[in-house]
Amino acid sequence: MQKPAKYLVVIDSGGEMVARMFDGARRPIVDFDASSSEVVVMTQGLAPTQDANGAEWNTALAGHSTLERAQAEVYALDV
């Protein structure tokens, strides 16, 4: 059984904004277009932290540049 999503990261990926969902251990669950209505629904009432450059994100966001990670919006989802 898959663990529930704990984090939603909205991040630039080669010029396109993607929403990436991760479980509590920051293992990837799904990636999708950040302009979808689901992002609005999931983040309603939540304030993002802006920066995914912490060491805890190194493995999960290894394919992203330092700049992309610095500009990312990280949401902790209510689970």
C-alpha cells in the first residue's frame, strides 16, 4: 500500500512548472503539470516555504538545479 502524500513541491523543470508529490520520507509519488486545478485545491489555505535546497531534499530533487530548488515552493500537506 502506498503511503499518503506529505509534501507537494512546485518547481521549474527545464522551463516548465511541475508539481511533484512526495511521501513523508520524501520518496516520489507522482509528478504532474503545476498549472492543473488540483494544485489550487491541494494548497488552499497552506503557506509554502520557498526553498528546497535543504539537505533533506538532496535525493528527492537531485535532477534539479540549485536555482530551481531555491525558487521551489514546498507545501506540507495535511494528511
